[in-house]
Amino acid sequence: MSAKLKNRKPKEIPDLHTLKEIIIYGTKKGADKKQFMFYNFDKEVESKSFNQVFYDLKGLGQNLYNLGLKGKKIAILSENSYYWIACYYSIITGNMVSVPLDPKLSDDELVELMIRSGCDAIYYSTDFNNAIELMKSNDDVKIKDYIKIEDFYTLIENGHKSLENGDECYLDDEVKPEDLAFIVYTSGTTGKSKGVMLTQNNVASVCVASSRTIVGGHAIGFLPLHHTFSWVGALFATYLFNEWGFVCRSIKDIQKDLMEYHPQHFSGVPLAVETVYKKIWYNAKRSGREEILKKGLKISRFLMKLGIDRRRKIFSEIIKNLGGELEMIVCGGAYLDEKYERGMYDFGIQIVNGYGITECSPTVTCNRLDNFKFGSAGLPIECNEIKINDPDDDGVGEIYVRGSNVMIGYYDDEEATKEAFDGDWFKTGDYGYIDEDGFLFFKGRKKNLIVLSNGKNVSPEEIEDKLSNIEYVKEVIVYEEKGFITGEFFLDTVNYPDAKDKIKEDVNVINKKMPLYKQVSVVKVRDDEFPKTTTLKIKRNYK
């Protein structure tokens, strides 16, 4: 841990059981402090305080009640923006159910979800007019109120007119911990999406428990807002830490945003961490400073053994190129090779790696700043417990979770809900093991397992992890095809023109370090990136 992080202590956070409680608690403490910076409708950077955000959500929420939407399901369809956030808050601070939609879905998929969810209303951006027109023309879509986000301030004004006339039914309405708050359609890498039903307390308990494990400063946010990971890492952490965040428009702008807004931390998936780390080494090679960087690492590691931490001084140029204040990256969503954790730690930036799943709101485990193990997904957070079901000789089995963060079921799918539970334990479908100190080590998805003709089970994630260490490999997936383990690659042929010629040779080098049954027999190279979910995970069923 860096010296700066050592001097920070997690804040005392009270027990809060609804998201409305979290928002009211944070607003009172934050008051006129800055909460969000963002690009407004005029494409200019604007900021809002905690009080100003509360004013906006209060007006929006009262307007929803004026429309008769109390107790109804309301979707949100927009790209990342402050306006998305305020609309989201307006739903879950009242007695309503939020259905956040993935804006990257096709128009037909969006219509299908509106039919399946039975939404009564939708907040939408005019960027999605085509999908909206399809919804309006489909008799199976039950939406009555189509609410344009571009009418944001008119909607707020309408709500506040009612408030000024004494109608405070929205704010006065009781929101209970057990109330259904969300139906979240999973964006997994395989299979059809299911509607995960999460209560107010499911998400509130995770936000409180997660925030008690780390310290939080100002941040930038680029994770898709419809995804539960961004709720814990940004949308409610801002209230619990009373820190501000900049709402990024696109992950493509992350380098510029880092330099302009100097975040203390951000949340991202492993691909983001890997990209940052690889770029550091690529820039060192390109500038002829690779040997200097290696020498700096030797000196720094020697000093660390003596209890002297000079990492951020020795690698000040790297820190400067990441905005100058970056201390921590909260990472989740997929497996992260410990090489990247150790590598970023060597530079003075802590990776707080964890494990989660949408059905658990989503956080299950995470490393602590003062108690972590490289390569692990950390310890369980206080709102849940975990166990390994039917472990093999190596202790590897399916990860089971039980706690206040576990969903109440899948929407309109009793069979899938029943299948997902073993008593009161949720079956994650992920494999891993727990070490003697209670740390969880993720091994892979049960659905992705390769079952060979000799009965051996192979986790493709384990092999992918090793193959991704080849410096010019940008993306890789491993799968079984016609009885052979196949590795398919997207390579960096711009900076490494001979990559296609070298890949088989370098794969064989890695093969020799693995048991025969785990070795890659077939190598394929593709010319473009793999299709991905909006959380940047490769879709395994892309074919």
C-alpha cells in the first residue's frame, strides 16, 4: 500500500437499509459540496453539488408520481450522463422499480426486454428514437409514458410546482428494505439474459459493506451506468464518501479525463488495468527507457524490503501520466492476472481486486488495502458468506453465496430461480477455491469449462491468463473445437508487425510450462477485436 493510502482510514458508515436512506444521508453530509462534474446538454462541463442533485431528483421523482407511476416499473435508456444518474435516483428514491437498459443492445433486443419486463414508463434519450418508435408500434409493449431526458429541466420544474403547492407524496412515501428496486437484465458472455430482481436492501447492504472496506476520494466514472458494478463503485459511493466524480462520456476519453480531472481512483474491469499496464511498458520501450524502468523497479523493491516506500517518487513520471493523483483502481467483472496487480503495485498504484455477480448486487468479496493477496479476489464483505460446493482434490468447486445481497429471484421465471438456489445458498456458476486465510481465488465459469474426452476439466480462463502475457496479444479466448483446445487471438500488429509469424512459437513456449491436457493445439488469428459486452468482457458465443 502506498504511504498516502496508509494515512487514510475507512470512514465510519452507519447501517443503512434502503437506497433512499443512503441518498438522504449523503445529501445532508455533502450539502453544498461538489458531487458531480459532467458534460451538459450544451457539451460544456458543468458541476452540481449534493443539494443541487437532490433538488433535481426530487423534482423528477414528484413528476413521476404526478404521472401515476407510484409502484410501477420504469426503464432508462440512454448513454452515460449526469441526466441518466438523476433519472435513476428519482426512481429508486420513490416506491418504484428501475429497469436500467443496456444502450448497446439492438433496437429489437430493447423492444423484447420491454415486452418481457412489462415496463409502464421509460426515460429515454432522443438518440434512441428508432427503438422508441418500435416500442410504440408494438402492441405487446405496455409502456404508457415515454419521458424524454432532453426535457430534463421541464420535468423538474413540473415536479417542483407540485411540491410548492404542498404535494409531497413522493418524498413522504415510505420505501422499505424489502421493496423490489431493480430488474436488471444480465449482459453475460453466454446465454439469454435473465431479469435479476434486487431489493432496496440487496443493493444498500452491498454499498455500505463495500464502502467500509476501502477509502474513497474523487474519481472518474466510465463503467456503463446500467451495470451494478458502477452503482457500488460510483453512484452510491459518492454519498457514503461525500466525494465527487466526473462522469466520463466514453472509455475512449479515459486518458484525457485522467489528465484533466486527476482522480484518486476509478473502477474498471481487468481489461482496463491490463491496458494501462501494457501501455506503460510500451511507452518505455518506444522511448528507449525500458532498462531505466527495470533498474528503478530493482531499487524500489529493495527499498520496500527495508520498509522504505519510494515508489511514487521513483515512478513519478508514470503517476504523472495517469493524472498525478491516482492511488487505487477497484477491479472486478472477470479474472485479473496477478502479474498486473503486482506490476501496478510496484509503481505505487493499488489494485483492489474483487469478485461479484449481478445476482449478488454485485459484490461478494474484495481485497482490503491493508489485507490482500495478489491473485485472489479477496475476503467476503460483511453482508454475505461464501463456501465451495463439492470441491475436488485441489479444493476447487462451485462458489456458493448466502447473505443480504443475494437477489430474490429472476423476474417471471420461477424455474430459473429454483435452479439458481441450493437451499438458501445461491449457486454462482463460478468455480474457485478458498485458501487457509479465507481468501477466494477465482478459477473460471462453470459454463465455460472444457470437458475433454479423457474426463479432464479445463478452465479456459486459466490458459487465457497465461497467453495474455505475450506482449503483443491484445485479446484471446480459448475453447474446445473438434476435440482440440483452440486459442483464438487478436494481435497488436501495428507495434509488432511480425506478431502473426511469432504467435505459434510463443504459444508453444507457454505450452511447455503446462500439463499436456491443458496445452493449446490449434492457434487462430483474427483481424479485428472480439465482440464484447458493455463491461468489456468478450462474448464467448460471438459466432
